Amino acid sequence: MNVRIRDKALFQQLSHLDVRAYLASQRWREEGRLGDKASIHAKEDAAGRTWEILLPSRENLGDYPERMAEALKTLAEVEHRSELAVYRDLQTSGFDAIRARAPSGDAGGTISLADGVTLHAEAQNMLMAAACSVRRPQPAYHVGKSLETVDYIQTVRLGQTEPGSYIITLLSPVTPTLKRNGQQSLFDDEPFSRQVALRLAQAWEALADAASDAAASDDFAAFQQRVDQGVNANLCESIAKLTQTCGGIELGLSWARVRLSPKPNVRRQFSKETGRLIEEAAREFRRNEPQLDCTLIGWVFGLDRRPDEFDGKATLQVLVDNKPRRVRATFDPSVYGIVIQAFQEQAALVLDGDLYPVGQRYELRNPRNLALLVDTDDPDNLRR
């Protein structure tokens, strides 16, 4: 069906930078310029016929919509496609496009409302996991604390659904590349949004490899070893939920035409069975996740040395998840007196710190804000 577009406002919305990048990707040649108003692009088709497009260079030109309409009409004729299909490609030229396909959709390309909500939410969570991993790869994240990630996610657009079961598209905006001394910019100077897309592609590959290795060895280390490549609890949780909701998930990433990518377009598939393994990896990541800036109440169970030779190392018994746990800690000399007093008097101690699981025990790092809980008639004050 040769669908034509006649809405003038739609042509005004097209970016001349995106159209220019699209022309370059389709091997149109720039033949010249009309000052700062327009550029002339040409291409020969298979029959030897030469086509020309006059592309405006500024949105505030009076005939901008008309010139864009002519460019779209020419592209549709050259490519033997509908204007609507070409228009959609032009719209996404400035975006890295992340696609998630639900194989469980029916022949009409629909899924249940609840599954659709989950698909959209977890696709966003997957992208956020990659964004968090760009600056500081680690096993798990509290994504709300990363302002850069939150700001980036707010720039991502939700594209139109596509034919083929049920497919959603997340559009990650990418700034155009500018030439330096006539040469294209290097790939080591990418904007954050492109770094996120590159990390996401890397993480998909690493997660697939980790799942394959773990299926053969039953060893969580296959996932732990790939944290630097973007594998983490958040990514595992989102992809596991996608596979469960959709009966498997097919993921794809195509690069914005306004900025060349060092990698080809990416396609990756995770089965529902693989999703079960990835879900278990997510639980293991969370089990080993440190509890940062937590407040603990407990007692000094023992000092490594006698009080007169105390070097700051001690064992505490505290409540972790409402269970008594032995915790190793090293204290700063400024609080030695409080620690020794708590040990000698068997007094309850309240303190803040970062709790890290180490094997079957815990280690309290950076203990701070120590205080003794005095013995009073108030039942809320604790004593051992």
C-alpha cells in the first residue's frame, strides 16, 4: 500500500539533521550548498537515473515543510516504499532504537494489558541497569540514587509498536557526530546516551554467555565474572521477568544514523528456560549485595586484643534482617573508648555503617556515629 502523508505539521517536525544522516547512510552524495539555507544531494538508481533532493538547513525557513515533503516523496520513489515507512525511518535516525518482542503475542499483534504493562516497565528497567553500569559497574544498584541515570531515562522516548507479534521500541536520543579537521570523531568520545546503548549490547552478549556457562557448570561465578561487562542483579531481574511474562524475549538494537557505531546492529534472544537461570542469578546477586548506610543495634561480642592493647578490631553481634549475626568490624581510634566501654559493661551499642557479606559472615565497613544505649526505665532502650 502506497500511503501518502499530507499533514504539513508532520513535515515541520522532521529534523534536517536526521534526514541528512539518513541520506548519508543511503549513499546520497552532497553536491553543493545554497549558503546556509539548503544543501543539494544526489544519487543514481540502478537504471542510471539521477535523483536530487534539496534539503533545508534551518527549521525557520518559510518553505521548510514543502521541501521536506518533496524530499520524502523522492526517497519513497527511489526506495520503492510508502512515504509512511520512509517517514518512520527518518524519525528514528537520531535515536538508538532498542526493541523488545514478545513471542507470546497473538496473530493480531496483541498481548494482555497486564503483560503489556510488565513488558514496558521491565524494558525500561533493563535500560536503567545498563545506564547505571556505564560509570561504575557493580553487582547491584539502587537506581533512584543515580541522578545521571534518572536524567537520561527521562530523555528516552517510547516509539510506535511494530508488526510481528508484539514489539515495543525505546528510542534513546543521540547527538550528531561533528567532524574534526575533516575527520570523523573517534569512538572513545561518545555521549552518555550512546555509551548506554553500547553497554546494553555488551551486557546482552555477556549475559547470554554467562547463562550458557552456568547451565554447564551450575556455578554463579559465570555471572560474577561479567559484572564489568554490564551483568548485574538489575539486568538479570528485568530480563528474567521479560522471559516469564512473554514466554521468552527477543531483543534488538539498531544504531542511530546521525552517529556511526563501532558495532553492527544487535539481536539477542533469551528463552523462558534460560530466564529461570537468570532469575536465580539475580537472587544470588541480591544475596551478596551490601547494605549501605544502615543503622545497627547490638553488642561487642569480643575484642581481638585486650582492652589495653586494643587495635580497633572487634566482633559484634547485631540484628541483620531480624536475625542475630556475628559481624567483624575495624574501628577508628577516635571511638576506641566507646567500643571498650560497651564490651566491658556489656552495654548495647547503636551505630551506622556499610554491611558487606563475606562468605557465611558479615563485615561492617566504615562504622560511624557510635553511641551507647544507656540503661533507663524506658523499655525501648536495649540491654543485653
